[in-house]
Amino acid sequence: MPALVVFRPQDWYKLTNCGYDAPDDPFIVKVPEQNIKGEQCAIKTCNALMKKTRDEDPVSYNMFLTILSPEVEHEEDLQALLEDVGIIMKNK
């Protein structure tokens, strides 16, 4: 089966588990907030898939665990970025 390739951004809405918020607000805080929301959904999805496969399919379980680690790291990095932006904005 060939891989699904999505060329049109409007198709993202139909194919995503987590929804898609187009970055339509240029305010510096909005984009990381939207990305955090996406990372949190990905983490939730990975955790659900890990729970389903834990005792049934160790290969898939380990695959989801491997995917989960960078998602958690991305979410933490974006949270730290938001904190830094908040500090900068407060000190202006």
C-alpha cells in the first residue's frame, strides 16, 4: 500500500486525529500555544495507542513509545519558549 501524501492543506482537516488550527494570528504567543495543543493531542493519542497495544502487540507498543518521547520533548520546549516570551513581555 503506498504512503498517503497530502498536498493540499485543506485536506489536513479531514485526515488529522487532533484537528488543525491554521496560524492566522500573528501574535507571537498564539503560534506556540497552537503547537502545544497539537503536541498534547499527539501525546494523548500515543498514550491511548500504547495502552491498547501494551499486552497485545509489543512491537507496536515500542513504536508508539519511540514516537512519544520526542512529542513530550517538543511540548516541554514549547512551554519553555512561552515562559521566556512571557518574561520578555513582562520586562518591557
